[in-house]
Amino acid sequence: MLSSQASAALQNAQLYEQIKKAMEEESQLLEVTTAISRELHLYPLLLKIMETTTEILEADRSTLFMYDEKTDTLWSIVAQGEDIREIRIPSNKGIAGFVFTNGELVNIPDAYQDARFNPEVDKKTGYRTKSILCMPVMNKAGKTIGIIQVLNKRGGPFTTVDEKRLRAFSAQASIAIENAKLFDDVLNMKNYNESMLESMSNGVITLDADNKIVKCNSAALRIFQVRAEEMIDLKSTDFFKGTNGWIANRVTQVMISGIPDITMDTEYDLPGGKTVSINMTIVPLMNVKKESMGSMLIFEDITQEKRLKGTMARYMTKEVAEKLLETGEAVLGGQLQEATILFSDIRSFTTISEKLGASDTVSMLNEYFSIMVDIIFKYNGILDKYIGDAILAVFGAPFSSGEDEDNAIKAAIDMMRALFEFNAKRAAEGKEPIDIGIGVNTDYVISGNIGSMKRMDYTVIGDGVNLASRLEGANKYYHSKILISEFTKGRLRGNYLFREVDRIKVKGKHQPVSVYEVLDFHNEQSFPHLLEAIDYFGEGLELYKSRKWAESMKKFEEVLSLNSHDGLSGIYIERCRYFIDNPPDERWDDVWVMKSK
């Protein structure tokens, strides 16, 4: 009887311990699910889920794998363990892949006895997996969004009670994950919108349905010269008042009509008697039910500085325009500085325009100028002006880049290469090709705003500009494409293919100038055996300067044997023949006088 009573007492004690333990687990589960339901940030939430899963199931570790649709992989946002930070596996591989693909719970007492287990992860991490409990995590729509995998239960394999606990906890975790992801998406969108708002150069102000100012970006504060606290929470009628009251009236009209309002080039009165020129757009803000929820005002600052910048951007790169505006008007007033001038012109343009007609001529010029000016801007050049079909560009004014000569040469080379493509396109359309010449010179020029009080242009003038123009014209005589002066060549930092062409006196100049032809734009088709030809031509020119006419002529003939279209060698052959029959006197200095422009 004593033994019977002891047995009953022992059973009651065991039952009490079981009930107590179950109540503690339920209380713990309730406490955790309440905690995770309040956590809105995804990473802390997942960390809490994994810690709780491991603790509740008395396991060694647990991992939550989320599905990445872009890569079709399962990857762990949180993996417990010393060295594990992320595990990424194909969505159909291993135990996790099986559970994700089939949506079934898997309880494996011995992982290495199951063919679905992938031991590669253990080999990589050095961890020994024994028992596994793996369950899909589904959202409220029944779509599997990931899996929870719990490893190595302490004291033996996972039981059916563990399965029920994990299933209940997984359902709660799924809801929390979806909420956290939604919160993160909303937060990211909010941050994105605010970053975008702050990055805008235009001022933006948003108002709610009661016409109170809710948000304004930095550009709006700068335009109106106020602090945020002087604007936020004010009604539009309280902020836009006095001479600016018309803006509040426009806002009210937009709110009533639901029709956007645009006001161009108007004045806004700032504190202290100053004014700013603005373009203003007011648009209504609607919710998904098409109900008014406020309005948004967009202000574009078009004061003199911005207008000047917009105008100058047509003639120079944005960076040069900004630097010029920062420096002020003193630079525009006129200064003497060294610059490199590029002058280009279309050959036989009058004949071309007569064949094309007015409309096609304008179309061709617009396309041609667009290509060439983009190249000039690419190398930090300034478009000085169009002179009919000619282009005058400046490198180094009003500010030197330190590489102005190289930039000008690179621009000239790219212009010729672009012309090849331009002509190939015209040929494919059955149109005649065009030809251009380019002259480049470096010299001191006068730069500044030049003109009348009603119309002024930023330009450069001086002998340096004239020489660039003469070199461009000299291309016709020498059958060349790009001619540069000795002043430009002497300052080049890069390596280029060129040959000395001649020492000339151009019209209007008394001092001779050595002239060089740039050849980098050629290919084997346009100039066969270029390097050999340059060597032979250089030898021929030295013999020519030494009055060895016959030997010089042979060298130039060697060039023609390599490239029969080299007109420059043909010119020197004719000169050699002339000097053989008519030797010059001792005063001959190998200078050629250009009779025409």
C-alpha cells in the first residue's frame, strides 16, 4: 500500500512538472510572439526569431533561409555560429531546397543517413550536423517565402511536439517578417523620396489638405532665403503674403480645380528688398481614391547667373561655364592670355549647298555641327563661333587646363575620324561626302566680351587666331587635313604621328613659321604604309633643305610608291624639278610664301 501511494504521488509530481513546463513554454512562446510582432526592423526581427527558435526547441543552432527570386537561391539572413555569416544555396538543393520546393516539413534523426542532405556545407564550415528539423515559412497568401532549419536537438532527435511548436512559431514569424519587409519597403521609399527631393536643384514645397506647408527641400530654403522652422507648419497664406500673396491664391485655385498651374519667368520678393526670378509649377496631390490630399509647388531659380550659365553652356562645357561664373565678370571684361585656336572649314561648301538646296543644306550643317561641337566640348574646348560653315574653337580661354594643346590636337583627330563615319553614313544614303580642313595654332590672344551695348559675344582676337585660319586654308595647297604650327607642336605632351610640312610665310605675317601635318586619324586604307612613308618623307625634306634636289626627289617618289595619293610628296617633286632647272641663289632659306589665304 505504501508503494502504491508512493507511485501515485510520483506520477502526480511528474505530471505537475510537465504541466508547469508546458505552461512556461507557452508563456515564453506568447512573450516572444508578442515581442516579434512589435519589431518592425527586419534584421533585429530575424535575429530574435532565430534566437527564440533555438531556445524553444533546445537545439544547437537554427537558420532562417529566405528565397531570392532574382538568383533562385535560398540564403540565410541570420546564421548562428562563430564563423557563419551567410549561406547561399540553390533553391532545389539539399534538405532546405527539398522543403522549399515541396512545401513539406522534414524531421531527420540522422542527417548523414538521408540522401537529400548536402554535406558540402558542413565541409565548408567544419560543423557536424546530426538531427534536422526543417519547415517552410509561408506568407498569408500561402506562398513559401523561406524555410526555418533547426539543427542538433540536445538530448536526441526532434519530436512531434517540437514540430507543432515550430509550426506555430513559424506562422507567427511569417506574419512578422511580412510586416517588417513592408515597413522596410516603406522606409526605403520614404528615404529615397527624401534623398531625391534634397538632390533636386529646383525648390520643392508640399502642402497638406489644409494648405499647411509639410515639407520643403534645401533648394527651396536657398531660393526663399529662410530657415525650415520659418516655413514648416505655416499656412500658404501666412508664408506667401504681401506682394507674394498671389502664390497663395494660385495654390487655392489649384486645390479647388484640380488643374496644375504654371507661371513662367516671374519675380518673387525676398526679405531685405531683394528679388529672385523664378518659374513656378503648382500641381494637386491626389490619393488612390482621387481625393485631394494637398499640393506641391516647384520653383526653378532663373536669376541672371542661371540664365548666363544656360547661355554659356551652348558655347563651352558645363565645368568651364561654372568656373567662369564663380570667377565673375572680370574675366569677361578682356584679358591677354595664351590659348590654342582650332579653325575648321568645309571644302567647296558653295558647290555643295547649290546641289543640296536650302533645306538639305541646313539639315546637313546641323548634323555636322552637332558631331563636331560635341567633340570640342569633350576635350574642354569652347565654341567661339560659327562662321558660315566654319568652326572657331578655343582651348585654354578663359581658363587653361594645362593640356590645351593636346586637347586641341585630340579634338582635331577625333573630328577627322568622326568625319569618316559621317561620310560613310551619307554614302549609304546616296549623298555626296564632304571634306574639311583643320588649322591649329597656339599664341597669345585677347579674350573677352566684344560687341555693341545691345549685342556682345565672348570671343578671341589676335594674330594667333589669324594664323590658325591661314593654316586651315593652307590644307588646300598641301593636300592635307590637319596642319599645326610649331608653337603648338612645341608644347605637346603626348605622342602623335606627324611630319614637318614646310616653313611658310602666310599672308599678313613677316616671320616664317614651321608647319606640321597631324596623321593619327589615318588608317591603312586612307594612308597605306604610313610609318614608312613618314620616314621617307622626312629624309626627303632634309635633302631638300640641303639643296640636294635629285636625291630629295627620289625619296618623295618612294613615298608615292607607298601611297600614290600623297599630294604633299607630289608638290615637293615639282619643286625639286623646278630647282634642278632653276637653282636658287645663296639667299634661299627654304621658306615658302603663301600668296593666298
